[in-house]
Amino acid sequence: MGRVIAVANQKGGVGKTTTAVNLAASMAATRRKVLLIDLDPQGNATMGSGVDKYNVATTAFDLFVEDKPVDEVLVHCEAVKYDLIAANSDVTAAEIKLMEVFARETKLRRALEPVRDKYDFIFIDCPPSLNLLTVNAMAAADAVMVPMQCEYYALEGLTALMDTIEQLAAVVNPELSIEGILRTMYDPRNRLANDVSEQLKNHFGNKVYRTVIPRNVRLAEAPSFGAPVMYYDKSSTGSKAYLALAGEVIRRAEEAQKAAKSQAAQA
Ligand code: ADP
Ligand code: MG
């Protein structure tokens, strides 16, 4: 059964899209079957996967509003070895039209049902807000991954975000767990970043991924080539970090599976 992970943080510019794209590519490179869903109307994950958002035939709009079956909406991206549900400005309209849809919060979850088993991992790149699209992502996901920058005030924002996720989960998806907190754009020479990182570990313990994503210009450059960083500069620190993260996410998924099995055996 595929594990669905929503990459979310209502703050913009924290590395959600960079993480979704590069984690998807790293997973696919280790022969996992991966689907990446772009739910941000900016379509950055779409472009970053090498798909032209201005010329794509189908987007998440078709899934949410047109009721097209998921296998007619996704596109296989040969170059990056994963499947993609694209986004562009049409998805803004989807967010508005969703208001009128029956059981609007669980639309994505129901739409994904037929393909969930075909993938090892499904990643959802969320928009930088807590709108109905993000709510759909939370309802469809098994777990949430929260990328964050180790800045002043980061902890405050994070605690608020965790509360929001928990409240949301209680309503739309009680099974939802926080999969992990990912430190992004990390500069180890920055003392404040180190302090915040320490506080983060004290506060959230093993919820914090051991893998740290360094600030790396290659990660910022890769999207302009329409490619995940591993196809742009494989030896970069950014590329290596996302491969390491993929390994950690796989281990966590296996642990979660084991825990679920032993729980089922006890019941
Ligand atoms: P979000 O999706 O949360 O808005 P992005 O992934 O788009 O954030 O990242 C915001 C900006 O920061 C982008 O220009 C991206 O290329 C850049 N960026 C993201 N992660 C890194 C990193 N580790 N090192 C350097 N630049 C990064
Ligand atoms: Mg983004």
C-alpha cells in the first residue's frame, strides 16, 4: 500500500516544492514507484519536474472539478522516472469550485483510491496556505512532512502549524500523523540556525529528520533547467542530501508499517 505524504507549511519559501520534487526524484531513482501531486497553482513542482505548465493537457483541476479518473489526469515523466499530476493557474479555479462539491474535503482522497496501491510513495506539494486544497491533501495523506528554515520565530510558527494540523486531522483524517520536520536551507556557520536546530530537537525529538538539507545554490538553479538537482548536478551537496532523506523516509515508512502490523496482530 502506497504511503501518501503531504509536504506542507503555510509559510511560503521554506522549501516545500524543492523537497517534494527532489524527494520524488530520489525515491524514483531507488526504483520506488512514485507519484508527485502538485497542488500549488504556481505550478513550480510541475515546471521543476520538466513539464511545461502552460502546455500541459490535464491538471489537478480535472481531478477536482471535471471528475476525470486519476489515471487520465496524471502524466508519466520519463526523464525523472515518476508520475505527476500537474498544476497551473487552473487549480486556483479548482479551489473555488471545490466549495460546491459534495464532501469537498475528501475529494482528493477518493480520487486517489484506484491508484494508491500502484505506488510506493505519493508526495503532495501543498500551496503556502491552509485552503481547501491543503485540507484535501491532509485528508488524503497518511503523514505530513513539514519543511522549515531554522530562523528566529520558526519554533513559534511551527507550534501553531502543528496545532492546526492536529485540529484539522481530528475532523478530516484522524489517522494522519506528523511524519517529520525537515530542516531546509541550513547553514551550519550560522549560530542562530544552530541554536534553533537544537531547540527543535529538544522540543520535537525524533520527529526531526536526521537528514539536514543544506543551503546549496544548485538546488535553486535546477528548476530553471526543468530538472531535479540529481539530474543537474549529481555531486552537489543538495543532491546528496535529498538522496539521504529518501533513505530516511523509506526507513520511517518501513517502521510505520511494522508498527501497524504488530498493532493489528495484538488486536
Ligand atoms: P516553497 O515551496 O515552500 O515556497 P521553494 O521550494 O519554492 O519553497 O523554495 C523557495 C526558494 O528557495 C526557491 O527559489 C528555491 O529554489 C530556493 N531553495 C529551496 N531550498 C533551497 C536550498 N536548500 N538551498 C538553496 N536554495 C533553496
Ligand atoms: Mg512551493
